[in-house]
Amino acid sequence: MSETNTVNGGGGNGLYPPLEPFSAQSLSVSPVHRLYVEQSGIATGFPVLFLHGGPGSQTRPEHRRYFDPSFYHVVLFDQRGCGRSNPFGSTEQNTTWHLVEDIEAIRYKLGVDKWLLFGGSWGSTLALAYAMSHPGRVAGMILRGVFLASRPELEWYINGLRSFIPTAWQRLTGGIGEDVIQRYQGEVNHADQAVALGAARRWVEYENSVMAIGGPAAPEASAAPGSSAAQGSSTGPGAGVNERALLARARVQLHYLAAECFLREGELMQAASAVTAPTIIVQGRTDMVCPPVTAYELSARLPAARLRMIEQAGHAAQGPRLAHALRIATDDMRKEVARA
């Protein structure tokens, strides 16, 4: 069953002060991949795992600030091919289920019994996949901007948004035909670097245009579900992002989207009724990347879910109303996970 609240939010993001990690390490999880893993907060606190968006994004210092550092043992990691994990941009041995087992490897390495999962957008997908596979290890979940990698969600992102950003949509899809994601996956991996980089730029510019809908200037000039744009990075033209990072982000993201995130159609929604951990879903009312209907339907499936619809909030986690609501959610979850 679900409990739905509408929340107006508050001024300022209300996050905890900046803090530095007390540990950072490189963890080998396969013959190919080594993950960047960091810990902050209090080492004896209740463990919480932050799952970043993308696929293809990374963790950032502000991600530590959603959590009370006097209560939580905060764990962040960069997923395969992302951020400070190596090899950067690699799609080899890189699927949703590899990432699920990476989470287990981190849990085992850190000696964690159960933990709270905090995931936004693609991070919510990954949190649900892990909870489905390892329910006994999940004390609770906080999900933001829910994305389940379904065909209707991908169709909305590629074609449904045409009515809102027609110029950006035309730049993305002009002359391609129906298989836009498959076409771009091929192009960003093209042997000709100019072709690959051009495709990566067009893909990221479309992401930025989606994220700008409803913003102060609502520009079309320059975010895929769970994208790094949604996590607060700046990757548009002139943003100073190097070409290697641009290509890596696009390659990892399109690798996942072309494979429908390595999930069967409807797999996570169908499995949701078996996930009994207490869950708070924080959803922006005007989220154009991951529309609220998915969060609403998921909240009805999860037995212990509470849906908090945030007015005047979109997809970006760093938006003041959404950031404030997420920090409140981590505070509210303290008593529940302590009981676990």
C-alpha cells in the first residue's frame, strides 16, 4: 500500500554542511574493473549507500550532504566506467547485474549487514534491482525521480518530449528514423573520433534541453533518464568538459539504454510487491525526464512506500525544493532504519 503526500518544499536546499570522506579506496570487482569507493559521516553510524544517476554519471561532494553525518555512515561509489572508477568509459562486463553484484562486493568489503539505499533516477533503477536480488540486505530505500527502464519511459524521452523542445528534438533525430538510441550508440563508438564526438555532443545537448524545460530561460540550445545532467553536471557547449569525459558519459549511457538497461520489460514493477523495506519516494511534480506517473504506480506496488510529490520541482536533485525534501526524507528514515 502507499501513502501519498503533496509537499510544497522550502527555501534554500537545507542540506548538511560540506564534509570530507574519512576513507577513499579503489576496490577490484573483476579482472577488468576497479571501483572508487569513499566513506564519510560516522564510521559506527547506520550505513547508507548513495547510488548515482546516469548510467554514466558519477558521485560528487554534494552527494554526501543529504545525510546527517552524526547518524549515518555514508558510502558513495562510482559505477563501472564512471567518474574515478577504472577503466574510464568502459562498457565491457558492464550491465545492471554486474552493478548489483558490485554493491554486494562493497557491502561485504565494508562489513555491512543491512543498509539504506538512496538512489535518484537511474540510481532508483539500480536500488530496486538490488533490493529485488538481495532483499535481506536492504533496511530501507529513498528513491527520487523514479525510472524503471520501461519502453514507454524511453519512448517518452526520445519522442514524447518533441512537443516541448521541437528544435532540440529535430537536431537529435533529424534524418535518423526510428532507432535513435541504437543509431547513437553506434555513432559514439565509431572509429572516426570526429563522428563519435559529434554524436556525443548532440546527445548531451538534447539532455540539457530536456533539463532546461520550465527553467528561467527555458533554452533549447543545449537529460536522459537518470542522466549526469540531472545530477548537476554542466556538459553543454562551452562548459569546459573535456572530450574524453563527454564520450565516456555518452558511451556508457547509450550502452545501457540500447539494451533497455539489461532488464526484461516490466521486470522491476512486477517484482516490487515483494520488496517490503520501508521506502520514501520523492518525486518532482514537474519532472519531465522521469514523469511522476511511474513513481505513483510504483508506490502503489511497494508494500511499505510513501510517495512525496514535491510541488514546483523537476528532476534535478540539486534544485532547492527537491534537495530539501530529500534531506528531510533521510532524517525521517533514521528511526525506521535504526529499528532494522
